[in-house]
Amino acid sequence: MHKLFWLTPSTGSSQLQSNTTDADTLLSVEVERVAGLGVTLACLWSSPLRVALYLSLLWRELGPGVLVGAALLIVLISVRIAVERKVKQLRSSQEIIRERSEKLVKEMLHKLKALKFLAWEPWFHQRVSESRASELEILQILRYLTAFSLLDSICMPFLVSFSGLGLFVLVDDGNVLTPSQIFTCLCYFRLLCPTLQELPAHFSGLKQAQQSLCHLEKVFLSKDLGTSHLVTTEGTTEELPPDSSQQQCHRCKRDKHSDSDEERDHQLFQKGSGEARRLYLSAFGWHWVAFYSVVFLCVCAVCIAQDGVLSVWTGEAKEVQGLEEWRELRNSRLSVCGLLGLLQALLVCCSAYCQTSGSLRASVTLHSELLSDVLHLPVHTAQTTVTKHLLHTFIQDMRVIDEKLPKHLHSWVWSLLEILSTITVICFVMPIFSLAVCPLIILFLHIQSHFSSAHIQIRHMETNPIVSVTSHKEVCQQHWLYPMNQNLLVKYNRTISESWFVLQLDAVAGIVLFLVSLVLLQTQPNSGLVALVLISAFNVREPLHRYSQAASDVDIDMLSIQRVSEFAKMEKEAAWTVAYRAPFDWPQQGEVKFRNYECEAPFIFTPAIRGLNLIILKGEKIGVVSREKADTDHLVNCLFRAVEASSGAVLIDGVNIACVGLHDLRSRLQIISQVPVLFSGPLRANLDPFARHTDAQVWLALELCHLKEQVQQFPAQLLHPTQRTSFVLSLGQRRLLCLARAMLERVKILLVEEAPPCVDLATEHLAQQLIHTEFKDCTVLWLTQNPLTVMHTDRVLVLKKGQALKFDAPSTLLQQRLLLSQ
């Protein structure tokens, strides 16, 4: 195996931040375009020469008939360019929808705790699913356009060859196909097709590289490299203030998660992709797998039949006597070839339909399961799980499953079937060749294993923080140039690796061709069969290349399936609904009883609440005071069952909360958080997402909270997007909105966290008045670290390290000097 220039991670590198935008990756793409300019220029001057050479050799064999094939090829390439232009437009629309979906997912993950405490997971599940459905509609259209791509790659060589050969035999009755003509023309036409197809891409690549070169020149020559800082956003370059060079840039800080990410992927890869493959095929649908396999087997059979008919035709032509008999044979064989071409096109379209239906089914199933798994995670697990991992799985891994994996699987299946069909044809004609099949397969798999290992390592290096050329919002140019250099070094290693591997595969293909030629010289079969076997042996090179690349890509793509399936194995919270359903009007009183209650802090396994025994009577206003906010947080978690009891119980109106479903419990409680949470979407949906109340009831709640007049000033009033509303409403007014939400739910138990200092006193005083008037029959728990804010309550619970020190009237605690000492 070749030697790679391995990189040693530096301590000054950092992982990409989760909020890196697509504009941040622009510079990386531009560097790659310029780096590939040498290859593009070489192809631009060599491609016309190769086209001219192939056409001249074909002209010698077919004469003017070659022009028909070339003209048809140019027409098909033009249609292909038009299809690609349409695909590009659809992808632009898809990106807009995808960005909206990604924002929704990010919001869901960042506000998951509030979502769970409100029991609004079904609402957000529906919103994400609807956005996902819009994204998949465009993806479905793109998938159907792949039918033309499959026709282009599978049917075009035969169609072009058939048109050229057909015109050759039709233009003159004296033109009789020979095995040498069949072999030569098919080979040259199959070399001509990809060469002409690549020309438009080379010209487009040259134009893009020119634009990238101009931009990079502007970046590098704008200022002194040693003193300036750059920010690259939206394709433009801006200079940061000079004094910011004294500050440490993002690339000078090491992300503590970078090593764990690499280790995590390595562990997943070591587990193997067998389970991931079964999971994907199950989501794909075993019936679609069966249809897809049968259809593709039929496509391979038709491809073999096409070459076989041409080979048999040449053998029959020698035995023809008379012009009429030749015309009859010619017309019949051309008709058979034409029917086979139509059948091939039909089967390719069927395979595209099966692939599209199955892959869309897999995308829908896996995304729905992932969304459900994440929404069912316990609160503490969702908070401790790195958000970057969740975002990567929802966004990057699902993009791989949606787009890359179906394409790579198709390439893998089609290449494998081509290789097997080639071996079958050769062994059928020359049974002695079967003795060499096993050694050749072992040699190929040995080469493939080395390439796959190196390919995966290089892919990991490309995503390594020191290799990524993406910029952050602030990055000093000294540390920006270093990863660029490392990135180009990795590209160089990848080019060397792939070139060396291609050389090895070409050697395998050469051995096959040599053995076939050697056996043919010894056996001397029918000339038509000689042409068929030589065509098959000559064409084995391309599927060998495609199979190896596709197999490595599929192995890497399976890491995304494994990451998605990881969440299905994680511990889930209790059921949202259970067989025992609390009464509709539960709780009627709001009495809360802690009976020797204890719970443990998540992942620490130390008591969070210890031996809590107390009764909160209906309608009582209770102050909960602790020097540590963790104590009040633990109390909130136990009431909302974010953590389960290790012993004891909490009873609300005599009902053990551990016996009811989480949604039945959480929907009967409300909490006014210290930092109020509003979700994107209409204002009304933030108050009543399930539309259980009339507009009049919503307006009444807003009026009681002194927000009606302000909401009426919004252009869409209740339907006004909260993304804009949050900039108009103050933090205190947003707390009032949460209070209006509690009024609509008519809860009997309300938890109120201490307002942050930035909330104006007038608004907070209004909130307290509303709670005392509108929730006078409700049980209210005021959670605070400041004892002076709970002097108006009936009783005060003093917590310290999870234990209840005192539970008495605030005046009594003041006399005992237990309240202000906290």
C-alpha cells in the first residue's frame, strides 16, 4: 500500500461550531476548485483530442453512420444539461425549505425542557413532520429525475451504438457487420460517451475556478497577512478591528468534544455496519428491496442480451445466401435490438421508481423514528446529550440518508451486478475461465479492503478540525491559513490513494482481459462469441472502479444510520399516557403531599431530594427558598417527573403522580420560568397550540394580563409570528404571556420562578397581583433564592442540600432567624 502523509492533530485546533453556516464553507469549496484547476485544464485540452480520435476510428469502421450516433449523443447531452438545470432550481427551493426545517429542529432541541414541561411534544412533532413532508415532496421530484440519469448512464451507450450500427447496415445492403466491427465500434462508442458528457462539466468547472481564484486573490492580497483578521460571510471578506488580533481566535482553542467525536465514529465503525444495513433495508421496505433487485437483474439480463444479439447476428450473417435473406435477417435483428432497447429503458424507469419509493420510505421512517426517540428522551438526558451531536444527526446524517446513501447503494448494486454478469458470460462461453474466478475475487477483495480502510481514514481527516477550511465568525488569518494548507495536503493524499488504487484495479482488469485472450487463442470459438467475450472483458474495468468507490461510500454512509439508531437504544422517559387516566378535572383541589420522598440527581447518583415529608394544602401560597438554585430545580423536576422517585411518593389530590402518564401530569401543572420561553410560529399557538379554546377566551386572557392592546397593534394580531413579537415584548411581558397560557389551562398548581433582575418592577408587580387575584384558588409555589420576595406567602419551605430545614409561616422563620440566614 502507498504511504500517506499523515497529519498530527495540533493542540490549537477546534471543532466546527454547531452554528456554522453554509457561507462559512464557501472558502473551502473555492480552495478545492482552484486546487482541481490543473486536472480541469488537462481534461479540457485532452478531451477534444480523444473525441476526434474516437470519431476518426469509428468513421473508418462505419463511415457516415458514426455521425448519427454522435449527433444523437450531443442531443442527449443537451437534454441532460437541461435536466441538470431544472435539478439545480429544485435544489435551491429545497435548500430554502431545508433551512426552515433545520431552524425548527434547532429550536426544538434548545427548548426541549420547556416543550416537555408543557407537554407540547405532539405539537412540535407535527410541525417538524409537516416541514419534513414539504422537503420530501421536492426530494421525490428530484428522485424521479434520477430516472433520466439512470437512462443516461445505462441506456445511452447502447442507444448511440445501435443508431450508428443501424444506419451503417441500412444505408447500403452491402454493409455487413463483422465481429471485429462489433467489438471495435461498441468499445469506441462506450469510450466516446463519457468523454463528451464530461466536457460541459469541465467548462463549468473552469468558470467556477476562475471566480474562486479572483475571490481568493482578493482575500490574500487585501492586507498584510500577518496583521489582519478576516471574516468570511456570504461570499464577502471583511477585516476585523486591528486590536482584535490580541484576542484568541476560535481556532486557538481546542474543542473538548473533537477527540470524543472521532472516537465515537471509530467505535461505530468497529461495530460493523451489518445491523445498520438491516435497519436501512427494513426501513426501505423488504418488498421494495425485492422488486428493485428483480428489476435490476432483468436490466442486466437485457444488457447481456443486447450484446448477445449483435454477436449472434454476425455469426448468422456468414451463412446468409442472397440479398433478400440478408435484408430479412437485418430487419429482424434490428427489430429485436430496438425492442430490447425499449425494454431496457422501461426496466430502468421501473428500477428508478422502486428506488425512489423505497428510499423515500426509508427517509420518512428513519426521520420519524429519530424525532420520536429524541422527544421521548428524559429531560436530563436531553440536556446532557451534546446538542451538537443531536443537530448533526438531524441535519447532516439525515441529509446523507436522503441523498447520498440511495445514490451510493444504486451504484454499488449496479456495479456488482455488472461484474457478476460479466463473469457469468465469460464462464458460459469459456468454462475453463471459472478456475481463475476465485483467485481474482480474492485479489480484488484484498485490494478493496486496503482502499476502503484508507478511504475512511482520509474521510475522517477531511472532517478533522485542523483540516476544515471553514471559517468562524472571528478567526485570525494565521490560524486560518494553516488548516487550508492541511486541507490541501489531505486532498493530495486522497488523490494519491485513489490513483494508486485505480492502477491496481486496472491491473486486475488487465489480468482478466489477458486470461480471456489467452483462452480464446487456445479454444478458437465462434467469431461472434469471441466479440461478445472480448466486449465483456473490456468493459469490466469501469464497474470494478465504481463498485470499490461505492462500497467504501456505503460503509461511510452507514455511520449515519448507526448514529440515528443510537437514540433508539437510549433510555426513554416514562410513557406519555398510560392505561390509568386521571379524571378530566383532576386535580380539583391542588393539594400536594410529599410522603418520605427521595430522588437522585441524574448521572451523579447522589440524593437530590432527601426524606421530604410535608403537605401543601389546597390554595396555599408557598415560598420555596434555597441558597442553591439546584434545590429548587430538583423540586421542579420531581413535580414534573423529570426525575423519578428513588423512594417515597408525591400525591396530588391523593393520586400518586408516578401512576399517571407524563402528559396527564404535566398538562395539569404550569411553571412561569425565570426566562420565559416562546416558540416560533403564531402568537396564538404559543398560548393554545391544540386550539382547545376560542379566540374570545384567548383575548380575555390577554386582557387580564394587560397585553390585549399591544397585541391588537400587531399586523396579524393573534397570528403574528413570535419571531417578530419577541423583539417588541419585554422580558416581563413575555412572562405575562406565560401567565396568560396558565390562565387558559385553568391549572390548580402553579410554579413561579424568581424573575431575573432585568425585569422591570412594575411588570413583575403586575404579575404578582394577577397571580393573587386570578389564581387565588390555586396552589402556588414561589421558587426563589431571595427570602424577601416570599414574605407575602402563607408558608415558606427552606431547603438546603435537598433537605427541608423548616416549613412554617414567614413571620415565624424571621423570628427564628432561619429565613434571612439562607
